[in-house]
Amino acid sequence: MAERGWTNYRLGKEAGLSQSTITNLFNRNNAPTIPTLEAVCRAFGITLSQFFSEGNTPAEL
């Protein structure tokens, strides 16, 4: 996210999710649902497969 200059608010807006949902994901307060992960992946322009592939770190997204 930092490489894109995105905040939690911006990711939430791009993904169609609330800022609190995004904050909870990063704070690991709860496990994300598949629809939540799909929304985040769409916001980043990647697939779920790419999200879970080896070598991807949060800094790369």
C-alpha cells in the first residue's frame, strides 16, 4: 500500500469496504472472509491466486 501512497481509508474506498474493516485486517483482529479478500484483490488489480502466491509480501502489494 505504501508504494501506491494508499491509506487504509483509500484501500477501503477502492475495495468498497469500510475503513474499520481494513484496519481490522491489518491489525489482525479477525480473519477476512473470501468476499473481503476478493474486494481487496480487485482494488489492487490482482487475483486471489496472485495474492496467495509465494513471494508476494504486503509491501509488494
